[in-house]
Amino acid sequence: MRAEILPIVALLLSTFFLMAGAGMQGILLPVRASIEDWSSYEIGLMGTAYAVGFTISCVVMPTIVRSAGHVRAFSSLAALLAISVLLNGLAVHPLAWIAIRGLAGFALAGAYMVIESWLNERVTNETRGRVFSLYMVISMAAMMAGQFAMPLARPELAASFMVCAIFYAFAVIPNALSRAESPRPLTQVRLDLPAIYRNSPAAVVGVFLAGVLSGAWGNMAPVLGQKIGLSTTEISTLLVCTMAGGLVFQVPLGRISDRIDRRAVMILAGFIGFGAALAALTLWSTSVLGLFAIAFVIGGVIYPAYSLTVAHANDYADPADFVKISGGLLILYGFGTMGGPMLAAWLMETYGPDGLFLATGAAHAAFGTYAGYRMLRRTAKPAASRDAFQAVPLARAQTPASFELDPRSDPATSGRAAAGR
């Protein structure tokens, strides 16, 4: 294992600092916006702008990197991220932050794509699964670390933005000093919606709703915490509980889905999330610990929802089409994350803090209900002809290059390929 890790230490260090900065910025901006008493709509538009920038970058960044090269592109993108968060501290105005957040989303997606393509170049078929798992663990740990770093620098002060910029600046150093050769050009993703829908209607609708869920909760949960009077440490804990739920439940739900129809597990996940949202409507105002527990359960189904839809689509796709199908689903997920913050913002403006749980509850119910409808319309693939479930990094931090690193991207190692599919 040591021989596998040493060549990619620099890349993993850059990943850690990049994700730590992203985790801190993702919680810092909505909390500070709430302190400034901006409306839920304005904060929701920040989340939508981020999703728009991130999704556009997934489409156009391969062309930019092909022209500039990986090292220069990554250094420029990390510098752009540091500049964006410093601009947040200098220009504290909702319109400025909406534009800056879109720019940050664009830069962050491009930086992820460069790192992931670099990692993909350094792995072999034998080490792909272990490196992918390590990348996932580091991504989640760094995101949590960044979220818990926010209380150390008070969000109402400029110092918090400086700390976040330092994380992004640190991300440049390991890659800039690395002697690793530049990888092949990045994967160019194209959204062939009719083909993806024909392959799996449940995955198309499910991945869009998973994006709505992630966009609504990830962007507006810090606003919820600020509005109900949580401290910055408690707001950080709220988001970390959500991520911890995703870590704990993703693999068990995935393993169950390897044995039965994955859509049945999607139904289960949808209605667990719906039940948690209903419980939240009565419990969040009476117990902080109860709210943390609800966030844990909600995270336990929000993050696996994306992995389940990708796995379900992969069940019906040719192994050689895994990257193409999964990359298209990621773009659809991006569309969902554009709408999720605005749906939650509208309901929070109308119903107060309850609006966030109304938004997530409705999306969870739709996710489970549509999966149930599709079970009546199409027979499930036999378990023996499906690849095993693969946990993936946080979808909000994933790009099409992630799927080239995924073990399922290699038809030679696919269980279905081996079975002679």
C-alpha cells in the first residue's frame, strides 16, 4: 500500500487543502449572509450561482486545460478561489456575493477535475479501487475539517475569509512542487439526455431530485442554524452530522441494493428522509441534540441517494459507457442543485425555518415515489449481472473526471464484463 500512496501524496495533500477551503467557504458565506440579515432568496441565489458555475465548468474546463496545461490551470484556479473568498470579505453585498459564488463554483470544479485526472493517471487497474476509496475518505475528512475551522475565526470578521483563502493557497504548493508528469487531456462530457433517459428513467429523475436535496440542505442548513440561534460551532456540528450520516449509511444501503432491486432501496431512502423531515417539524425547536440527530438521518439518505442513482443507471448500461452515462447524470444533478436552494429559500421565506424541512421532505417523497412507480414499469436486473455498489465522494464535489478514477470505469475489471455480458 505504501508504494501505491507515495507517488500521489502531493495530489492528496492538494485535495485536502482544496476540500478544507471549500468546506469552510460553504458554511462561512451563508452564516455571514444571515448575520447581515439578507433574505433567504438572496442566500439561495448564492447557492444557485455556485451550482451554475460548477456545472458549466464541468463542460468547458477540458478545453481550457488542454490549452493551458494542468499545472498552470490548477495554479490559476486555486488562485482564483483565494481571490474569490477575499473578495467576499471586501465586497459584502448580496449581488456581489452571488456573482463571486458563481465564479468560485467554476474554479472549484476545474480544480477538482485537474486533481482527479492526475490521480487517474497514476493508478493501475489493481490499485484503482484502493486509491479511489482513499480519495473519498480524504475528501470527506477535509470537508469536515474545513467546516469545523469556521468557528475558530468569527464569521463577522475579515479574518475568517483570510483563513479560507490560506487553505486555497496551500493547495497550490504540493502540486506546484510535484515532479509528476501531466496527465492526458480531461474527459469532455456531453449531455445526451434521450440516451440517458432510455437507459434508466429512474436514474434521470432520481439524480435530479438528489441534486435538489443536496442543494437545498447544503446551502440553506447554515441559514436555518443562524435563524434559530445556533452558535457557529453548533452550525458546524449540524453540517458535520449530515456528512457523518452519509458516511455511515452509504455503504450499508449500497450493500442492500446489491442484493435486491436498487429502486426498492431508493424508496426506502426517500421515505426515511420524508419521515425525518416530518419529525424535524416538531423537534427542531425543542432540542439541539434532536436537530443534530435529524441531520444525521437526513445526511444518511441525501448523500447515498446520488450513489444509488448512478449505480442503478450503471446496471442497465454497457460497461464501456459508464463514464459517459455517469458524467451525464452529474450534469443533471447539477441542474437539481441549481433549483434546490431557491425552492428552500421560497419555503423559508413563506414558512420560516420549517420551510427547509418542507423542501427536503417533498423532494424525498418524490424521490421514493417515482422509484416505486418505475418498479411497476420495468423488471429489475438480476443481482448476478450487476456491478457491486461503489460509494462515491460527495456529489457536490464530484466532476466527470471522478468517474474515470472509479473502479467501474474499467470494463476489464467490471463484474458484468467478467461474466461475459
